[in-house]
Amino acid sequence: MTARVQSVLNEVEFIVGYKTYIDLIRPLITHQQIVATGMRQEIDRCREAIRLAAEGHSVAVISSGDAGVYGMAGILIECLDQEGLLDLPLEIIPGVTAASAAASMLGAPLMHDFAVISLSDLLTPWEVIEKRVRLAAEGDFILAIYNPKSKGRTQHIETTREILLRYRSPETPVGLVREALRGDESSVQITTLADFTNHPIDMLTTVIIGNSQTRMLGPYMVTPRGYML
């Protein structure tokens, strides 16, 4: 938690966010009024935050990871534009996205070019996601996979694995990090491209799939940057 985040939370009158994320910052909440909503109510949260801000209140909108990476910053700005309120003061405080958090627990797998792809087809057609996976595989990008698997969406991660196996070795290292950097809830598993879907994977898991150069150095998953040692 950066000093700026702590400062903003202390200053604001209202904190708006998804219930689960509000719970994560509960120890930091003192005098602020809370506006908490459930999953898939992002637009409602943004509109309520904007309404409060337009009335003159100071408001913090909570997002997981980094607000600008699959987070709340984009939809908030879109809502401000729709309401004709882009002149309202807005500060976006950077955070740590899941790819960076997971990588820190695996070693250094993102030391070269990588792509971040969400497998959730709620807002993006699966055909588009599948094309992005294939092109990233062709380009030998390291892949950080968000939203890899849910109870109702189990096949996308298997299809991703099949695509990648056309372009890289079955022994390619793959890291599975669940709830990265969330204290005792975090867990780490390092496996291979051939085997990784045999391990537990859910929506709280970040999957990092190495490229052709990624290797294991002791307990660490590392993609060499190309320095001459």
C-alpha cells in the first residue's frame, strides 16, 4: 500500500467499490461512508461515485490490482464522458497488477516481451480472445493469463493450452499463482505446459506461461533478458 493510497483513503468522505475489495481494505477504513455493490455492477458503482463527486463530495473508487489494467479507471472515465463531467478532478493511483504480483512470487518470468490476455468472454467474444492467444503464441510472447477458468467456463484454458503446444515445448515452465500477494491466501505452483491444466485453476488464479527461452533456475522461473554472463 503506497503512502498516497493511504493518504487518499484518509481524506475522502466516500469509498465506493466491489464488496470483496472493500473487505480487503477494511482495516484502513475509519470515518468514510461505504458504498459497496456486488459483482458485475461496475457501471452502477461508477455512476454513484460520479453523482457523489458532482455534489461536491470527495470519493475514492476501489479497484483490484492496477485500476488501469482490467480495472475501474477506463469505465469511470467513459461514464464521466457520458455524463459530460470530464472536468471533474480525477486522480488515478497506480497499483500492482496480477501479472506483476504473480511474477514476483515465481521468480522473474516476465523479463522479456509478454502479453496479458483475459480468457473471460463476458465482454469480449471468444473468437477474438482465441486469435489473440494464437498470435501471442506465434510471436513467442510470455503469456500472463487472467480469468483463466470459472465454474461455467472450463474449456477456454484447455483450448489455450492446445494452441500453445503447437508453438512451444510441452516442458515449457508454467506458473500458477492464486491470490497473489494476499498474505496467507496466496499459493504458488510451478508445472509445465503439458500438465498445467491438471492442477486446480480458478478465477483467482493468474497463469504465467513461459516462452521458448523460459527455464527453471533452482526454484525460480526465469526468462533470460539476453545479458551476456
